[in-house]
Amino acid sequence: MEIETAVVSTGEAERSAVVGQEEFQGRKRGRLFKRGRIYWMQYYLDGQQVRESCKTSYKQKAERMLKAKLVEIEAGIAQPPNASRLRYEEMRDALYADYRINGRKWLRTGKDGKQYVTGMPKLDDFFKRLRILRINTGAIRKYIRARQEEGAANGTVNRELALLRRMFTIAVQDKKLRFVPHFPMLREAAPRKGFLEHAGYQKLRQELPEHLRPVLAMGYYTGMRLGEILSLKWEDVSLTAGEIRLEAGATKNGEPRTVPLTNELLEMLKIARQKNPEAEHVFTHASEPIGTFYKAWRSAAKRAELTGLLFHDLRRTGVRNLVRAGVPERVAMAISGHRTRAVFERYNIVSGRDLKEAARKLDAYLEEQLGDNSGTISPRAKNEQSDSVAQAESIQ
């Protein structure tokens, strides 16, 4: 691009040199002018006039800067003028504001009254006071290496990077940045395959304290999340209809859903209601809602020879039981609260029992094919052969 310069007197405070006479959306593409000894450039970005200091008194250097800026604008990669001033903390605060506005459950309140998101403290420590334009792919790779050296799992690092990427996305939406840098994500381990067979459920039920047994039963039979169970109130339960109605604010994905109750659960809840007719919450102990019970769970699981079992494994168990029972996938997803099939399939765990059942069904199928492909003779084929032999003997 040719650069033409001309100095025009416009007063003591500002002298201008017009640079680049090509038309840009009906206006001059850009120009240089001086304030004192320092050159400034003027250009148009998204239809808005922008004036930015070149921070130099050398005209040729200022012209190169303006050329580079105009090329970026043409390519659609020019950053907004104030992007260089934006710091990490401003983007983080914008993320918190977005979570508050949309009622995101990931935004929690600590004992000190301050709000936080799991994983954010690690980002704060690494990127604090850093200008956002310096947080590029290279900086992100350094963060990944630092977290791996600390022993963080790949899945944990990915969740933290997702927070940072969301900050960039909000900044782009607010037109504070032009684009989101590339985020190199890590390969995660295969999804956990923990689940509980019915025999294990009965053993664990015997080992748990009495007030926790209904909580176990609810998780095992419905696949509900622990938070949904512990926050359950009697106003959410219809003993007449035999179902639980979770409102939008009580579920992880923000959508209401209805959970049907099995006969055992229904009877259990009726008994609990008779014992505590004035209680607000369904699951209580000593007239108070049940809170965390990690130690009691871990000890009971160990005694039941189920060491390492997590309460969340009951959710996988509930999903798998629905599938085994022949419940249509769409209905099972509505009960469990899974919005996508991909996530639902991660919970539909295949066990050794499932594989043996598949082998049994395959044997039955092959037998029905008259043994042609299996090397065996099906009962029907045997009967047909017997009939043929008897017919031949009668002819003789």
C-alpha cells in the first residue's frame, strides 16, 4: 500500500500528516497526526473512529505501525483499542457477573461470604495482574505444565481452562477483544465405571447408619444427584401420584423433571412422613436436614467390602438399571436429567453381567439359525432330523 504524507497546520496542539488516501467505508482509511513530538494514528474499526498513540516521534516508524494496523483491520484481526489495557481480573469479574445474572450453580459462596468457582484460585495465582493480550496459547501451555507438575489430573486442568476460555468468550461478546486464542486441551482418562449391584446395595444398606439408609435407597433406585436428594422438600413429593417433581432451580441443568417412585421408595417415604409430619426436608437427622456424610459413607463402604465406592456411582447404577429394565432411552434421559445422549452413554456402564447376558442371547440366536453358523445343532434342527429318520424307517 502506498503511503502519502503531508503536514497540515491545524494549530499549536496538533499537527497532522495524512497517511493512506484509499477510501474505507466512505472515509479515509487512516492518518497520522502529532501531539507535541509524539505521532498518533487515527483509523476506523467497526465503523468507529479510533485514535491511538504510536508512542514514537519518528514518522517512518509511525507509518509502519499504521500500515500494520490497517492490514489487521482488513484481515479482521485488529484488537479493540483498549484491549491492551485489559487485565485478567477484569475478565474474571465479568465471568462472575455472567454467572450471577444467569444463576449458574457453579458460583458458590465460601464461609467468608466471598463468591468463588471451583478451579478459579489456581487461575488467579498464575495469571494475576497479567494483561490479557499476554495470555496467549504459549502462556496457556505454561499453565498446563505448571498444573501437571503439581499433580493435577488432566480432567481438572481442562475444567480450569474451560473457565479461562469462557472469560475470553465474554470479552469478545462485549467487544473488548477480537478473538479467543487457541486452547490446547488435554486428553482425559476414560469415564469412571463404578456401579453397584443389588447384592452390594443390600450389604451397604446394612452397614450404613439408619438415618442414611433412605438416602442410599433414593440414590440407588432413582439415580438422582446427591445434592438433589439432600435438598428435597416434602412440597416436591407427591405421595398420591407416586413421584418427585424437581423444579428448574433444583436441578443441575436448570430444567424441571419428574422422577417416578418405585413401590419400595413410596412406602419408605410414607413411613418417613408419618415419623416427621412437621419436617420441611424429606431427609433429616435429629430434626435437621442431613448434610455431608463422607466419613460415614466411606466407613460403611469399607465394611461392606465396597472400598472406593462413591455416592455418584449410584447415579450410574440408576441409569443402567433403567436401560436394563427396557425403559426407552428418551424416557430414561428425562428421568435421570441428562440433556445429551453423549453424557447419558457415559453413565450407561456395561458390566460383566451385561456381557454374559449378551453371550447368552447370542447363543440363543445362533441356535435359532439351525446351527448352520455355530457348528451346533439347534433343538428345532434335532427334531426335524428325528422326524426324517422316523419317516425313512416307516417307508422301509
